[in-house]
Amino acid sequence: MKKRCASLAIVLLGWQITTIETAAQTSRFTPVGTIPIAAELIRAQGERAYLAAGSTLTVVDISRPDMPRTIGAYTFSDRIWGFRVHEGLAYVGADRSGFGILDVSGNGTPTLRGSLKTPGQAKSVFVHDGMALVTDTVAGVDFVRVQDPAKPTLTGSAFVDGFSTDVVASGNFAYAADRPTGFYVFDLSKKDSFEPVGTSQAATPSNAQRAQLEVLPESSGSRVVVLAAAGLLQMFDVTTPTSPTLLPPFKTGGAAVRIALKGRFAYVADGQAGLQVVDLATPATPKIVDSFKTMSPARDVAVVGSLVLVALANGEVLILKEAT
């Protein structure tokens, strides 16, 4: 059967948005299991999945994806807006209760190692070189030292123009987004400065409280940060940190909510469209290379090895195995 493809350029809110539609083809994804938890956020490392639902973070053993087993859970006093897992610890943004650090390395219930009340509502977290970067609705981005997980210490905050939503870091730089349109670059080598070295207000306006940033692997000396927000993938070229440049936004076919990166590929939780896989080898011209239509809207996605976990709106997490 011949494959047909068409590209359509649309102008929306003054931005050129590229849509690529591909003819139906056999997906390389096979369902192998489910986790009966209504997860809003999901991450995976090794043989474990970490699911956030409301104020509870649950750890699940997925070494047997056909028979996932709950290891334990911890409930904060407020809603979990974002978290990252790093070296056996989960760093959590738990709204008004602030920033928390859970020990998730054991084989039982996660335990709280340390916490810090942030100036406002703690949203998302990224851990880099002994520092937790926490998005904060009041302060912008909080810089928290976490060398001693039992005693996280706030060292400073960076103000942003809107309500901060996510932050990531790579090398000497951190990247933050706010709503509705802001993007910020911070130089982490400047230990005593919390001011951005580069900014952009060019992103498509979004009221999404769970916009997500991820850093693509460097290619040909270029560095690109991907922002999933407003139902789009929006790429910023940050090769010159002082002048971040927005590349043409990409419409995935559904409504991009969350992403997980695997090399140059973005696995997209795409709402009603299910799972989409986007090749970002050329960030200015992304291509959808595979998809899997889920029975319920996709809310988040995590990738570990050959497994892809998709949090669904119907109250479960679908575990897919990807053919290699």
C-alpha cells in the first residue's frame, strides 16, 4: 500500500503551525498491561513507575509489565503539580505545602526525607548538580540546595513575568517557562545571580498549568528546548543562550499535553489522539513517525527501555511494548 502524506501550513494567533498527517499504518506498539491508578503525571526509571494522582505519589514495580505491582505510596497535604526522580529520591512540587523530597529507593512505602515551604505554590521541579529548581507561583523559580536531602535550603529566587509552569537544566544553563508566553534562560555558572540571561515572550499564549519543558540531545552544535503547551510542541533554539529563538510551532494532530524524550524522538500524550511519536531530528520541521490510538484521552507519557506508559483519562495507565 502506498503511503500518502500531506503538509498543511496554518496561521493561528499570528504563528505558523505545521501539521503533518500520515496514512494509517501498522503501529509498533503492543498493549501488555495496565495499572489501575488515575494518574495525572507519570515518570519511569529502571523497573519502576512513579504515578502522581491528586496529592499521592505511588511507586509501582513494572519488572513484569503484564503484572504490575504497587510498592507503596505517600500522600502530601496538597496537590502534586510536578515531580522528578533522581538517584532514588523523588523531588516533588506539592502546591501550597511546598517542596518535598521522598526516599523511593526501598521496597516499601516511600518516606519523607525533607521539605521546604516555598514562598508561593510549588509547581514543577528539576534537580541539577545538587540544586533543585522549583517553579513557584509567587517567586518565579526557587533555587534550593539539596546536598543534604533532610535540610533543603532556599538560596534565592528568580522572578518571571507570568505564572511559572516548568523548569529544566542541562550543562550550565536552566530553562523556565511561564504562562501565558514567557521563556527564560538562566546561567547556572553565575552562582550569585538569579537573573535570566535570555528571555522570549514569543510562545503561543497558554493557560496550561502543566506545560512541560525538555532538552533535546545536542546535535551539530545546536541546543533545543521543547515546550509542550497550548496543545502544541514549541521548540526554542538556545544555542545562543542570550537570544533564545522560537522555531515554528508543531501541531501533533490532537492536543499535545505532555511529552517524554527518547533520543531525538518525542513521545507525546496527545489527548483524544492518544500517543504520537514525533521525530525531532530537524526541530524546525518535525515529523510524526508513529502513533497509537488509546481508548481514552492520553494525559501523560513515560518511556523506559522498550516500555511506554500512557496515563489515560479513564483512570488507568496503559503499558505498551515497543517493537525494536
